[in-house]
Amino acid sequence: MGSRYYQLVRLTATGQTKLVPLAIAKQFYEQALHSQPQLNAQNATEIQAYLLITWTETSETSILAQLCLRCFISWQITAACRDLAVKFGKTHGFSEGDLFPFVLDDDGKIPSTAYQSFGQQILQSYNRDRGNLAGWVHLRVKHHREINRLLGELGVYLISDWALLNDTQPSQLQRILQEFHQLSEIETSQACRLLQGYHLIYRQARLQQRQRFGLAAQNNPRSRAFNQRCLPPNPEQLQQIGDRAQLTLSHTAIFSQLQNLAQWIRAYRLHIRNGLLTVESLDYPSETGRSPLEQLANPSTSTPDSDTQEFLQEYRSLLLDCLQNAIATIINQRLQRRNREQSQQFLTGLQLFHCQNQSMSAIASYLGLKAQYQVTRLLNLKAFRADIRQRLLQELLQKVLQKAQNYHNPTKTPRDRLSSLETAVETALTEQIDAIIATAQNEASTAKKFTPHSSLFSQQLCQVLERWLA
């Protein structure tokens, strides 16, 4: 542990990290432990408190104390970059090495110029009353302008789903869903009701939490309770949110729909910040053992009758046709915004990834790109899937509604029947399509573990690409 105060993490010319021992920092650190017997070398809080006090004093040793702290900060910067890479790198195509050049710029020299390394900036801005030094380093790395710009280009927006929902008004959501994502009025209305329910229940709980911990935070300014991050709503809150939104769904389904809302908002904000476009088994069974479309076609029995079988057969054909049409439409939209070379790279990249099971790094080499994050940016698979999902839902909903009228509860009046039918079809299709997209997303995040054409999404995409690349 002690070596972190006299070994500086630096980058080599090849972009690799290396530990650089600083003799004068080591000598000062060891002398401090010897002259201050009350210091425990295993207690990071005590060591850092001593170094910070020494640094702020106008003495000959303040510069050496600062050097020890800069070494410690370089270790924490490295850890923060690795944490981001572990959480988001595999899915979004970047590594810790892509982040290091932005923040690991301390050369370990005694300050002699006006230039301040990022580590020195962190130290200068640190306030002991706001928490520990390691936490401050991680926070500064996550808010570093260039790192945020890079992550934004790759589709990463560093804010939790729950904080994102807290920060969005229903009027904003309505505009985002209708104008940006082009959702239907029914979808938008339900989404806005859900967000309103979330605000009523979750914000009230958040306010009560702040009131409970407020006194503790005042008595102990270093307490982090008052500024605790937004946590996921619990099952009781989820059920209350569903009741407020007039949705007769399980708390698990409410949780999933809230996450979908957050993803739509996240995609919009990424687009505003970085100019990005929206940002991810056919008979999938529910808890009842029947697929949503089986329940829609015949809600009263668990045994499919002839009408149910006929409906499902027609639905399967519609789904495959609409999925291929949606894929082709979104690909065509992407190609219209690219030049000839970029269009060919986009099509080839999709084909190599989804149909030949190639990794992002292998695709980068094949396309002549320098790094795998460039492939991730080129394909932007999360946005690609989201656009296909929306296009598929719009087209499939219209066609299935026409077919389903012949099968759904003919005892109701035409007006009531159409209203209940539209809601039932939309709910069933949304669940079905989300399952297809979720399978494709899981497939993409574990690219080397799946075989070509393993998911319905990949099968249809590869068929479309065969025609495009023929």
C-alpha cells in the first residue's frame, strides 16, 4: 500500500502504463513514518490526512508531501479508467488504454512552470470536507471533458437511469418520444403517465430520504448520505408507480418499462450533446407458459385452438416480413447519411459482426481502422437496434391490428372492442419485440460466444445484407 505514495503511474511512448519510483518521495514517506510513530502505514485515512496537512503548510516538506499525493492520485486515476472500461468498454468498444492519455499526464517533476497536470488539478480542487481523496479522483475522472466527449461518441452517458428520469419533465418526454423517436400517441401517452407516476412516488421517497439524512449530513459534513446516488425503486414503489400510471402490470414489468424510458431519454441527450442518432425466440413464453401473442389470440385458455394457431401462423409471417422491412429501411437511412466509402464500411462491418462472428478489433483491422472504438462508432449498434425496434413496432402494430380484429373478443361493441384490442396488441407486440431486441443486444455483448445466425434479429439482418452486398 505504501508504494502508492512514492511510485507514479505514467504512460510510455507506446501508451502502456508503467510504475516510476520517485526516490525523493520514497525517502520523505519513510521518514514521515519513522518520525510520526502514531501513523499507521496500513491506514490510508491517517496517511493522507498527514500528507494533506503537510502539503498545506509553508515548509520545505510541503512539495514532497504534494509529490506523494500526486503518486497516490495517479493510481486512483488508473483505477477509475479501468472501472469505466470494465463497466462499458466491452459493449461500447473501448479499453482503459483509450482513456489513459487524457488523464495520466503527470511527469513526476517538481512544479516549475504554469502547466498543471490533471493530477495536480485534482489535488488543488480537493476539499477534505466533501469526502475522501480517492472518491474525488474517481468523480473528476468521470467528469473529465475529453473522456466524456469520447464516451458520448461511443454511446455512453454517465448518469443513472433513475437520476435521468428524475431530471426529465413529462412535457419534455412527450416531445422526445414523438418528435425524436417518433412513437405513437398511445405509446407516448402511456410513457408520460408512467413518468408522472414515477415522479409522484419516487421523488417523494427521495425527499423523505434527504430529510432523514439531512441532520446527519449537517453534523458531519463528510457524510455522503445527503448526496446519496439515486437507487432503483423497490417493488412496493414500483407497484405504486404502476397504480398511479393506471397500468395493470407486475412490478417487474414496470421496472422494465422505466428502464426503457430512461434509454429513450439517454439516446436523445446523447444526440443533443454529440450529434448521435437514437440510442439497444419468436414464441417467447411468459410466466403462464404462453407467449404474449398466444394470450392475445385466445386469452381464455392455455390450449391453442385452430383460430389461435391460424393467428400465430399469420403473425409469424408478418413479423418476419416487417422485421426485414424495418432493417432494410434503417440501413437505407444510414447509407443516405454516409459517403460511398463509409457506406461500404458500414455494410461490411455489420456483415462481419453479425454474420461471421468477427470481433470489433478484427473488423477494425479488416476495414483499415486504427482502433476498435472506431468500429463501434461506425456501426453504433445500440442506436441501430433502437431505430429498428421503433420502425418494427409501428409497422407491425398496424398490420397485426387488422388481423387480430377477427380473433379478439367479438362479444364487445365495435368501439370498446377496438379500444381494448389496440391496447392488448400494443402491449403484446412491445413485449415480443423487446425480447427480440434484448436477445440481439445480449448477443452483441458476448460476440465470441454465439454462432452466426443464432438470433432472429441476426438471421433477418444477414438475409438483408446478402441482398445489399450481392
